[in-house]
Amino acid sequence: MELAEAKLKFIEAWGKLGSEWGINRTMAQVHALLMVSPEALTTEEVMAELSISRGNANMTLRDLIDWGLVEKQHKTGERKEFFFAEKDTWVIARRVAEERKKRELDPVLKILGQLTEIQGDEKDPAFKTFKTSVTDINKLAKNVNNTLETMLKAEESWFFGSIFKIFK
Amino acid sequence: MELAEAKLKFIEAWGKLGSEWGINRTMAQVHALLMVSPEALTTEEVMAELSISRGNANMTLRDLIDWGLVEKQHKTGERKEFFFAEKDTWVIARRVAEERKKRELDPVLKILGQLTEIQGDEKDPAFKTFKTSVTDINKLAKNVNNTLETMLKAEESWFFGSIFKIFK
DNA sequence: AATGTTTTTCATTTATTTTTGAAAGTTTAA
DNA sequence: TTAAACTTTCAAAAATAAATGAAAAACATT
């Protein structure tokens, strides 16, 4: 397999995975492209490599910067902006976990917390089932939350070292 | 807050979370509805509660059955089919993890495995960066895979007990 | 086997998400 | 200050995903 072909496969696979996990396919593809590029790329280059429009490239790059996965670079003597991706997988995993926790898990935890407070007739099966289910889901969500928080504080070695051993 | 109101909030929150994670909103809502229902429901009831069409209800319920999150029930003397959800959060988490691993992680692992095999000029920065990035991502993916596999084999107490302690 | 009941299918419609591209906005340097 | 280089915005278009509903199929009852 040639490098060019492998690159395309990687970009495609990353894009697909992203879209299955609620991340815009193009965003995942731009991320993949920058991940395997030794040099920072210009908007023009991203547009050309992935055949996407200027507007799309610009918005996608900004989103990636918001996620903390891509940074702008300015080269002396150049007017253009260059973009490059964080390449340390541990940092990437942390950034994604952090961002999704903040955007998705935290709001759900808040609602679940409210819903577990509900008062009602303990003899009513509808009430009892609701309470039990919501309480259980809340427990699960809290557990996931604790796990994530610990992970976010942890060191890379923890993830690639000790956890691996515990789990293997 | 009333039960009816709380139920709606829960269904809404679950639907939103689902859609953010690549799961059809309606599917997550039907799941939420069945989770908090003490009795198994008919298609008609699901349609009425969520104001969705017969076709949608039918397909969604089938998908939930495919995911192992919902089961059909036949009541003696009744022609209609009844549907009820698995309510044990540990079982739910496992089923979802299992299914997504199979559908999404496994294919990606396969491709990454192929891509790490690529041969090329070690002095070419484009090649070196590709190889390094793909190898690192492959490591991360394998690590996630190991973690999931261990989780899938584990007991509930492991998740709600020991892990919690390790992480707290 | 004819009839009423329930479930499934799927072509079409509707809703949502993503992309485009041209115009407006910014920045830089002569 | 002006003009070219570059970036951002956003209304409209295109692509994609999801939902509808009527018809067909499957099923059960007499």
C-alpha cells in the first residue's frame, strides 16, 4: 500500500468513526489529515486535500481549535495562517473526554439530580419504577463521571501503564 | 414536580444524550419511556405517549430489540405484542458497549492494524509522521479495546464496587 | 377459507444537518 | 489610503437522516 492510499484510508476511517460518535464527519477528517501531516497546513491545502469549500474548511478548523485539538501557527514572512494538530494521543483523548463531559454529561447529571428528588406515592407502581430507574441511571452516570474526572487528572503513564495492567 | 412532568423531562434528556452520541433521538426516547414504565407497553401506547407514527414505533422497537435493550412479551389472552425494557443499568451499559465495540471499534481496529504495516522511506517526514500517528492511535484503540473486553467479562460489583474505589 | 386484527414494509415526505460560495470583513504593507 | 491577500460570515442549496402512512403481509379466530 502506498502512503497516499494509506492516508486516504485513515482519513476515511477516522471520519466514519467520528460520525458514528456524533462528531461531524468533515471535522474528524480534517483532524485526521492534520494528524498525519508533518507540517502545518494552510486553509487552501486543507480545502484541496479534502475537496471542501473555503467556508467549510474555515468553520471546521475553528471548531477543532475550540476542541483544543488544533492550533494556529504563524510563519515569519508568511501572511497565511497555518494549522497543525496535537499529535499526542493521550492529550487528544483527554481533550475529547473533557469537552464531551462538559457539553453532555454534566447537563444530564444536573437533570438526573433534579429528577431523583421527586416526591410521590410509594405505592404507585408508576412512581416507584420511575424513581428506581432514574436513581439507578443517576448512579451509573455519577460513576462514569467519577471515572472521567480521575482520568482527566491522571498522567499518561497511568492510562498506558497501570490501567492496562489492571485490565489485562 | 409531578410524575408526568418528570417523565417528560427524563425522556427528553435521554433523547438528547442519545442524539449527541450517534443514537437516533426517537430510539433513545422510546427506550427511556419503557425504562420508566412499570408495565410492558403496546406499540399503540408507545405511539400515543411519544406522538410518533406506527411505522416509526415499529422500526424503533425492532432496533431496540436488536440492541438487546428491549424484549417482546406475549400476554395470555391478548393478541397484541407488549414491549418492556431491560432496567438493570449494568446490563444496559454492557449491551451498549458490546454493540458499539462490535459495530465501530472492531472495524477501525482492523483498518489501523493494516495501516501500521505500511512500509516506506523512514527519512521521508510524511511517512514518518503517518507511521507514528497511526501507530499511536492504534495503541490507544487497543487499550480502549482491552478495557472494554475486561469490562464486558466483569461483574456488576466490579464496576460499581472496586472501580469506583480505585477511581475515588 | 373468510374475516378481522395486528405487524411490517417501504416509497414518499418532512426535518435536520452539512456544505457551499459569494460578499463582507480584516489585516498587512507599500 | 488603497489595494491585494487572506479570513470570516451566513443565506441558500444540497445532502443526509428520520418519520409518515397507506398498503401488504402475517397472524389468529370463527
